[in-house]
Amino acid sequence: MTRVACPAKINWSLRITGKRPDGFHELETVFQTISLHDTLLFRDSDRLTLTCDDPAIPIDETNLVLRAARAVGASNVAIELQKRIPAGGGLGGGSSDAAATLRTLGAGRGDLAEIALSLGSDVPFFLAGGTAYATGRGEILTPLPPIDAALLLVLPEERVLTKDAFARVTRYSRPLGIDAYRDFASFTNDFEEPVFAMLPQLRAYKQRLYDAGATWAGMSGSGSTIAGAFASAAARDDAAARFEDVRIERAETIHNHGL
Ligand code: C5P
């Protein structure tokens, strides 16, 4: 039996820099893996199966774990998914599960990055994790120095479909280049304006994180998760007491996918 942790991510920054001929958008983003994670268990079996402890997660052929397993030719493995990363929150849970499946069942293959991108724009990042600058659809990756932070995640019940969020983007940003991402001052998210217009309560959560002492707060991906970074775990835990009206998770940044 093999047990693999599949970390969630946040985006410290996310600029949408253009639309591509293939329908996807060009991004400039800074990804960060965090300690909140799903777990995958792999056991030998006579066929390929997937089970999940969360009945809301589809375990049919649309699930990225099964698609990843098939893409690397796995056929004799029973996979169990213990789901802890909320779906539809911009935290990349499904993409991380897929990347962990590729690393586990496709170990040694030279084409994992390519297969990863065929499964989703965020999947290549999760093959290595950590802190990374990304362009293209998110697959042209350069590692950045690690950022240590205690995080408080606010997880509103409202969910945002990534496709809908992209459809609401009306103007594109100029890319800043990797050297601009050395400090929190340049961390912004182009999805905030259109998504906050749709769900104003998300803007209020961001402000409340700053009011509670966050050194930085912003939306992850296309939302709806709002993340806050704090100078210490103690400061984060003090802030957490002010969010009793909404689901929260505490997390730490991690340097790679090893938990
Ligand atoms: O790649 P992924 O399946 O995660 O993307 C979900 C949707 O988000 C795509 O169908 C596309 O509409 C949009 N997308 C985009 N540009 C990106 C990533 C995603 O337009 N770089």
C-alpha cells in the first residue's frame, strides 16, 4: 500500500495577460502549495477502481484521478481518495490529486509534464509544488525562494466555476516578469474584480482578514477561497477567533509536496 499526500495550493498573485488561439488564457501567476491536503491510498488489485469518502465527489471516468491513472497505463490498482480540500474553491484539489496519481503510478516516465497539462492547467505545477512562478496556461514553471507563512483560509459556501470567472474578465494585464514577485506588494489577483462584483461578501472577507492583522490577503485562483497570511501561527490563531460565521481552515505554506 502506498499513501500519498496531495496538497492544496493558493495563488499569491494571478495576472491574466491575454487570450490564446486555443481558447485558454495566458497567465502570470505565483503558485504556493500548502499543508491542507487530500490523501490518496494505492493498493494492488485485479482492476482499476476509485473510491472516495466524500459522496459529493464524482468517482466516474470524469474524475481526474482515474483519468491520470489511465493516462499512464495503470490497470491493476485500487485507489482510495480521502477528500479534505473543498471542491470549487480555487485550491486546486482535483489537480493535486491528479498530479499525485501521475507521480505514483507513472514514476520514471519522461512525459509526465505533458500528460499533466492534458489533464488540466494547474496539474503540472503540482508535480513539483513549493513556491513557483508560472506563465503560459500555468505550465511554464520556475521555482521561487520558499515563502514561510501561517495562513488562514476563508471558505465561503458560494462556489465559482473557473470557466465563468474567465468569461467575466474584460481586460488583460501586462505581465510584470519574475523579478517583480519578490514582495507581497506585487501580489494581486485579476479575478478579484469580476468575482467580487458577483459575490461582494468575498471582498468583505478579504477586508476582515486585513482588519484581523493579515500581512497579505487575497483570493485564490478564481475563488471563492480568500486566503490571509500572518506573521506567526499565534497571530493567525488570534485572527481565526474572529471568523466564527464562516468555514475556515488553518494551513502553513510547504516547500514541496512532501508533507
Ligand atoms: O485547464 P482547466 O481544465 O483547469 O481549465 C478550466 C477552464 O478554465 C478551461 O476550460 C478554460 O475555460 C479556463 N482556463 C483558461 N485559461 C487557463 C486556464 C483555464 O481559459 N490558463
